[in-house]
Amino acid sequence: MLEQEMMTQAAKDLGISVSALQADLKSGKTVASVAAARKISEAKLIAELETEMKDYIKTEETTGKISSTMASRMESNLPTMVKNFVEGKRMMPFGHPGTKPNTTKKTS
């Protein structure tokens, strides 16, 4: 939910479509590198996304889609979550950086 909204807002902030941003990410680029190519600083993009995501969380809370406890948790982790998103790090719930899943199978 939050990551999808962040993708939408990042595309808007970059002046491109969500599908174009997704294609760039699939090709190995990060949101930061897409921003740099468009002469938008990483710091500026992060600041804009943090503000937009705070507004989004507040709306979700106000409309009853998330609890105030959940909203507080999300907001407290927002700086890390946004930075990880922009820098291309995998996100876990509430913005904790994760690792790629281990896809190797153990042989018995």
C-alpha cells in the first residue's frame, strides 16, 4: 500500500509515468539514478516524498483505513523507508531494509 503510493508519487515528482519508472527499475536503475538523469537531486526527491507520504498516511488514518498506532509506526519509519526506496534497497513493512530472499534449495 505505502510502497505503491510512493511509486506513484515518485513518478509524478520525476515527471514520468508509473510504467516508465517501473521499466527503469526493472532495467536495474534506482529511483535516485532516474532522478539524477532528470537533474533532480536525491535529497530534494526524498524530502518531497516524505512530505507526500506523511499526507498519505494522515489521509489513511483519517479515513479509518489504518489505526493511529499504525500511522505513528509508519511515520516514525518514513525517513528510512523513503531513503531505501529511492536508493533501490528492498523494503520490508514499516521501512526496515530487507535482504533478497534465499532462492537456493537445500539438497537432502
